[in-house]
Amino acid sequence: MAIYRKLIASLSVMAALANAQTPERNADVPHLQNKPGAAQHLQRSWPAAAPLSTSRRVAASTPAAANVIPAVCPEPQAICGYVTVPLDYAHPDGRTLRIYFEQYVHSAPGPAVSAIFANFGGPGASVTGGRDFDQYLFGPNLDVHDLVLIDDRGTGLSATIRCQELQHGTAPLAQAETDCAEQLGDAASRYGSGDIAQDMDEVRAALGYDQVDYFGASYGGMDVIAYATRFGAHLRSVVLDAPLGPPGANEFMRLRFRTHSDPRMVRLVCARSLLCGPEHPGATSEFEALIESIQQHPIEGSTFDASGNPMYVHVDETALLNFVVTYPENFVNTGEILAAARALTHGDTAPLLRLDAEGIFSAIGDSGDATAYSAGDFYASACVTTGQAWDWSESVPERRGSYNDAVQELPEDYFAPFSKSAPTGVLFSDAGLGCLWWQEPTPATPLTPPHPMYPSVPTLVLDGDIDNRVPLEETKLVAGLFPHYTFVTIPEAGHETVGYSICAQTLVAKFIEKLTAGDPSCADTPELVFPAVGQFPILAAYAHPAPVDSSGSNQIGIPERKVVTVAVAAAIDALQRSIIGSGTGVGLRGGTFQTVFGESWTTTLANCAFSTDVLVNGTVIWGADDSIDADLAVSGAGTAGGTLHVRGFWQVPGPVGYFKITGSLGGKHVAVLVPEA
């Protein structure tokens, strides 16, 4: 499979695990735990690290300090162990924790230039669980740099927090969260980034490193900033990818950044598509009109999710924000929002109801193995690192009152284009209102010391222009905290750019090597344009006709060229659902499809309908080289019927191209084109 499908799938799975915003989403990366589908099938093994020489193993196995406790490693090239640290650094003689690390040493002779620390965020996610991608990403640096992966306290193998109700969703959130805090007792305050920074430095010192290159993505940015403002003398460089930081530690400001970024995300994904862009030149106003319409007139009805499960959904503003807009999965929903909004203005609710069903999640769910993701740590870390609207000494009812009062004091347009209601609910404000039942029994170590000083070290900050989790406006403020920063925007990249862009990966590796960003011109244009939809026509007659292929001999007229448009859309629609679902699903307006996953995907359509009057049967093969090869039989009231052969590429680097469609409809030769995105 092409590298881009690896990037979008494999890293988006890992990054979503690290950065999802609720327990269930942390578990089901990206919220597919109970929908075993494409996100899992798309995972590939990253290129293996170079075999370690015998001399490298011997040199690396020399213990750096007496307090390193050896551990069995999951990979032969690693050196693993634990470093014992105080639970509370204010009381170093009290309880202790064991912090787990994996060390991958450099291949060249001589001492390492530095240790690369990496954290893709969370909170709650294991750092060492991402070892495959980390070795891939930093592989170009491992000739002279060591890679040291360290599980944050409470995660992975570092004193994992195991709160069964939170972890497996066996109790309501209020009870599960309360019980978890009670289980931890006084330790409930001790899992924030301030304490984690001190753990990192204990491991650094124990392993004998003086200099660290610290990479932090998303919530991992909190760890980096906590470290940088305490131990800056040990930093060689800082690399941040969509980082959270002090601006996002203000809960309402964090939510504001996110809601303000949604119109840009929707606009850019549409504008870069040959199907969506021309159809929606006023994308921002259309998006705002959809929100206003749903605020005034919520909709409900029967539909199916991406895996073909029947559902009855109610779409109000809260559902629109949380289930349709907020969590892009391969940006399928983002690329369909405007077309669904247009359909709604014509009384067609089907596209929007389906988007809602495909995104539904709950505040608590089964998060699986706690060593992969600890739901308890999510609250133990996020709740004490985020500034709350209440005093921790208040009772739960008093806290809720304080939170509501704080919301009331915000300007009415604070979360525009959304109202103040939807973003401040428990689903969206997961590190705010979602912390209502947590406890801070003792004062937590703050994210940064008072009057923090940021080190004057080379700093690279990246973010994607369609990231709506930690968006540009926020990351630029974080970048500005560092005296010597370079900021690079990666176009058409979502959250954590190294999962979407080879350019971003290259910039990171070169920056660590040379301590300069060099020429970032690779970020001038998108590497990949995500598919988007221009319209959801109920009848083929309402579709746009496919342009004639001047290199062929076309005989069909406008009506059948419109049929080609909806027939190809039915096939691509099935592929899109296969990416975010299990591969077994239902067409937008009927029929079914089944995808067999492998290096190539084979999707079989049975009476799939994108418009009500055109049925599509046949097979679509999405090749390992991202080629599309489809043979489709077309029938129904809207067409004279016939067969189509579709050739082209889908989700490939470079400018958007066209599918070439040949075949016969109504006994006439077909030679037309349909945009690939």
C-alpha cells in the first residue's frame, strides 16, 4: 500500500489513541473499538530499524546508574528498565513509583550527540506503545542520537492507573470518576505534567545524558513545556507538533480555539476538492447557516452507521458539534458537511443523519488494556493540569454552579459559530466539565513554575491547517513562548502533521540533525487532497454531468453523463465508509457493500444507490498503488442501463486528477471523466 495510506491510517490510529478527547475515543482509535474496520486493516509495519551490531548491544548494555532496574524488552535492539522516582517530589522520602523506559542506542561509534525523547500525547496513552512509528520517524537520526521512550507516570508500564469502572465503562461517568479518584487517594494530584517533567529528568540523569532533543505532539506538548521551563539547560532542541500548552490549559480558551477553527477546516477541505470547491464558494456562510438551522430545527430519523448498523439519531447543536464536526476520521465527515447542509435545505435529511450516526460516541466506554491507554490517567493528568472554573474544595453541586457561572460570563459569541451551550457540555469540555467528579486532594505541581523562563534553544513548531483539535491559532501562541522558534504550517494536514505529511517527517528529522528548519518549501502545497462531496442528489437528474473525455469517443448525452456521476459516487461512497467502518455497510439510499481488506481492497456493491433512481452493482479494487479499477453494472429508473469501467487513482499525492470512465449506457459508448476528489 502506498506510503500515504500508511501515514493516514497507521499514524492516525496511533495519534488518535494518544490524543482523543474522551475515554471511549482514546480506546477506539479513531472511535472504532467496537467497529473493527479499516483503521485496523490499514495498519502496516513501519520499516524495521537497522539490526544492531554486537558491539552496539554491548556498549548500550552498560548500566548508567545504580537505580536503573533492568527489564525484559519487547524488541531485541532495545534496552529496557525502570527508574525509581518519588510519587511526590516535595516528599522525596515518601512513596515511590517506577518509571519505565526503552532505550534505542545509536549505530555510529562514539557517544550519542543526545537522547531523543518523544511523546505523542494523550493523556493516558503509552509512549512505548508507539515504538514502531518512533523508530521510523527518528530513524534518520539514530546514527548519532539515541531514542529514549518513557511512559508517563500512570500510563504504559509506569505505575499504570487501573480504574476498572472508567477503563471498561461499567458505571456512569460520575460514579466511575469519583471511584477512581477515591482509589488514588492523595496520589490523585500527582499525575500532571509538572510531576512528569521531573520524572523525565530523573530518567535522563539515570541514563547519563546531558542533552535531550524533546519531541512533543498534542498533549505531549504539555510535557515538553513542563520540562523546558524547569530543565532547559539539558535541552538541545524542542520539536512540537500541534502542541497543547499554557494557552490550552485555560479550558474555555482551549474550547474557543477549537470551535473557531471548524469553519476553516470545512472550507479548506472543500475548496481543495474539484467536486466540492466549485459547488460551495461560500463555504463558511453555508457552514454557519447549517449550525443556525440545526439550533432552530433539530432533525431526527432512522439511518445506518458506517458499518451498516441501523440507528435512530437526533441531531441538535450538541450532536452536530461532537459527532459530525469535531472528530474527522480521514476527513470523511468534513468533506461531506456542506453537501449534507445543502441537501437539508431541500428537505433531504439522509446525508446529515448518516454523518451523525457515524460519529456518535459516549462519555465513557471500554478502553481496553490500561497499559495501552489508561482512562484513569486521562482524568488524573488532564484534570489537575487544566485550569478549572471551580475551587477543588467545593462540592460537586457547587462546582457545577461555578462552572455555569463562568460560562454565563463569557460573551455570547465566544465559541462562534456555535452557541455557548454545545461546547461547554461534558462531551466537548472533557477536561473541564468532564472533570467535575475528580478530586485534587493536595495542590498539584503546576504546568510551569511561577514566572517561567523558556530556553533559548532551536525550536520547531508544526501544525496542520485543517487541524481542529489543537489548531493553528493555539499552536502559534505556544510557539511564541520559545525565543528561537520556527513555525511551519502543513497544508491539508490534520492533528499531528507527521501522520499526514512526508514533508513534516523530513522537517522533523532534519531539524534534529542540523538544528535548523532549512528550506520548508515542501510545505507550500498539499501532498494529498482528501475526497469531498459537492452534492447529494436525490435523483440523477439533479447531478452534474460528467465532463466528456476528449481523448475518447463519447456518445452519451447529458442525462446519462449525470448517471455516470452518481454511479461513480456510489462506489467512492462505499470506499469512504469502508475506511471509517468495518467494511460491511449500506449505501446512502439503499443497497449494500462488502469490502475485503488486504494490500489491495476489493469492495463489492449490491444495488448501492447514491441517488434513488440509479442502482450500482459490481466490484471496485483499490490497489496497493492506490489505483482504482472498477467494473460497475448500472440500472434503475434514472438510466437506460449498461456497464461502466472506471480507472484512475484515489487518495494519492499530488494534484487532484480524474477517473476515466468507459463502457456503454443505453447501447451508447461512454468516454467521460469524473474528478478523483
